Amino acid sequence: MLAHQLITNTIVPLKTSDTGMLGLSLMEEYKVTHLPIVNAETYIGLISEDDIYSYNSFEEAIGGHPIANSNVSVLSEQHIYEVLEVIHEHKLTLVPVVDQKDIYLGSILVSELAARLAEITSITNPGGIIVLLMNIHDYSLSEISQIVETNSVKILNLFVSTFAESTKIEVTIKLNSVDIEPVLQTFSRYDYEVKASYTETDLNESLTERYDSLMNYLNI
């Protein structure tokens, strides 16, 4: 999924002639703490709530404000993972999308991105989850896939999490079957350490609850 496919139509960017007060008002309305600034169609930068309060000239045009995030944006063809990296690095509530000539195309809301992530990670699809703990040198995607598929089950999604100052990794596998016991037994026969597993009931009570909590937090 690419950046231009994630653009929302709800965000109206600030013009350089708009005031800081208007910027704060729109941030409150959109439930964000950042807004893009454009001059005609050209992207100028991303101003934050903190920027406006720090400058403390609320009736002055935004174009006169110093902008800390003048270079923060993503290109329309960048992948969703690159979008997430920019959001994480700069702690954004939205990220502007531009073309190769810095023409503003729209913005991606973090709150809406969470819903898209639920789609691409198959969190809403029926199936179980298995979490493996292993040494990074023992990780083999082909072997894990083979173990799963010998039980007539498919991998819908797989994530690898690393730990600081450790050679251990955590492999989280989302399967297309709610009956994961045969897969667990096969992993056990191959001496894999299963850190956790979740059935459909567990997912409904745990993962969905956590996802809803995340969505509620992002919409505050």
C-alpha cells in the first residue's frame, strides 16, 4: 500500500496567509497537533501546535512563523512502512504527501492509518496467532512456512520483533485457521519455543479490545 492510497480528504491545509489562531482552531477541529502549510499548491512545511504556542503571535500570518518541520513529508509512491517510519521519527499526528515537485497532494491521518493497518495485517480476518521466541541466527522463514503449511494452514501475516542488546527475536504469525493446535504441536516437535498463542476467542477478547483502545486513543 502506497502513500497516495492513504490520503484523507478531510484535512484542509493552512495557507501562508492564515493566522496561528486559525491553525489552532483547525487542529482542534481535526483532532491533530500538526497541519501542513501550502503556498498555492506548493508544500511549505508542517507546523505544530507547539510551534504556534512557542511563537506566541496568534494573529500573525503562519507564513511568518518559524517552522521546525519544514522538510517533513512523504512522496506519493512511498510504501506504508516508510510512512510509518516518518510518523514515528517525528511523532506526528498526520503526514503530508507530495509529488516529486513538492506539490501538495493531501495528508495521511495517523488515526485513519491505524484502520488501514488493521486491514493489511489481517487483524480482522478469522484465524489464530502464534508467537515464537528464538535466536536471530535460527530464524528461517522458509522452515516456519513449511511447518505451518504441512498442517494445511497458510500464513496471512508475519512480523519479526527485535530486542535491544539481545540476539533474541520474536516472530508473530497470523494464520488463516482458528484450529492452531496441530501447528503448535509441529513447532514443538521441531524444538521451537512458543512464547504465546491465541485462538479466535482470545483474539476477540484481547487483540480486538487492544485495537479498539488504540483507535479510541488516536481519536482523543
